[in-house]
Amino acid sequence: MSPFGPFYCVFRWDLSNVPEHERNLASVQVRLARVDELETIAEVWHRGLSQESGAPWAEYLKHWSPQGAAAWFRDSMLRLGARFFAAEKDGKIVGMNGIIFEKKSGLARFFTGVVVSPEAQRQGIGSKLLYMSLMEARKEGLRNAEVETLEGITASEHLYPKFGGRSKIIAS
Ligand SMILES: CC(C)(COP(=O)(O)OP(=O)(O)OC[C@H]1O[C@@H](n2cnc3c(N)ncnc32)[C@H](O)[C@@H]1OP(=O)(O)O)[C@@H](O)C(=O)NCCC(=O)NCCS
């Protein structure tokens, strides 16, 4: 993290050019979440962001409780057609990504970011969620995917550059 930061940045993927993901990770199922699972999805999101090393999301999370996030997610599903991917392991939801498919602009917005429960990280779950999200966006006929995030955190250093993601700093 920069001493002047945090800096926001945007990662963008060209969906016509996503490399294959070699690792199958059969013990983890990535599927669409149901509306009655959004509270769990929001809890995973809130806990994953709040426990990220160095607390880069602390300022952002001042505006969000897990209950507030669940209401936001439900609203975005019902009003904007957002879809949520859930990563399930041993019957438990351990990761998520929320996507808005913008048919007009040809863009898939990963508007929640990819988040994995702290206890389930570093097992390939974030990579599987990201890859499946990119594949779903491509199947929907979209050209690009984007996520807004912070520079220097685990996601922007190690996850989002995978599968061809390129970053651009937008603001501090
Ligand atoms: C970013 C995040 C989703 C990654 O999830 P994950 O399940 O741990 O990801 P993976 O296990 O698939 O790891 C992906 C790559 O990152 C690397 N990685 C993961 N955590 C790492 C860490 N703490 N330090 C160094 N490398 C790390 C892995 O080794 C792997 O590298 P590889 O592709 O070369 O093998 C997870 O760290 C997270 O939820 N962070 C907090 C929430 C957040 O900030 N999300 C972004 C919102 S925009």
C-alpha cells in the first residue's frame, strides 16, 4: 500500500482473450446464489474485506454493516438484475462475487469485488470465482469485465492480474 494511498484502480479484462484455468478444484462448487442466501453472501463480503491484512478497506467499511450490504445486494439483484456467484465448500459459502451484466455497454461489472472468507483463502477459491465469472460474462456475449479496487492489496497484486486483467489507477 502506498504511504499516500489508498489509490483506487480499475482492472479490466478483454473477454475474447482469457487464458485457460488449469486448476479444477473439484471440492469447491461455484454457482449462482439464491436471494435467500444474500445475507450469508454479505457476511462473507464484509468479513473478507474487514480482515484483509493492513485494513485497507477500513475507511470504506465505515459506510457498511453486513445487514446494510445484504440490503444493497438484494436491491441490486431485484432492480438491476445483478447476479451473485457463491463458492461453496463442504456445504458452506466461503466466497462470492457480485456481477452486473451491462448488455448495452458490453461490460460485466464485478461491483462487489471477489471476496473469500479469511479461513478459506489461498486454496484457489478466489481464482476459481474470478475465472467462472469471466466465463459467465463471455457466455452472456459481453466484451469486457471490470472491477474497481485498491492498489497494492492481495487482490490487485495476486488475483486480478491473472487471466489477463490490466490495471489503471483512477483516484486516491
Ligand atoms: C483477493 C482474494 C479474493 C484472493 O482469494 P484466494 O482464494 O486467496 O485466491 P487464490 O487462492 O485463488 O490465490 C490467487 C493467487 O494469489 C496468491 N495469493 C493469495 N493470497 C496471497 C497472499 N496473502 N500473499 C501472496 N499471494 C497470495 C495465490 O498464491 C495465488 O497465486 P497463483 O495464481 O500464482 O497461484 C482474497 O485474498 C480476499 O478475499 N481478500 C480480501 C477481500 C478483497 O480485498 N477483495 C477484493 C475486493 S475488490
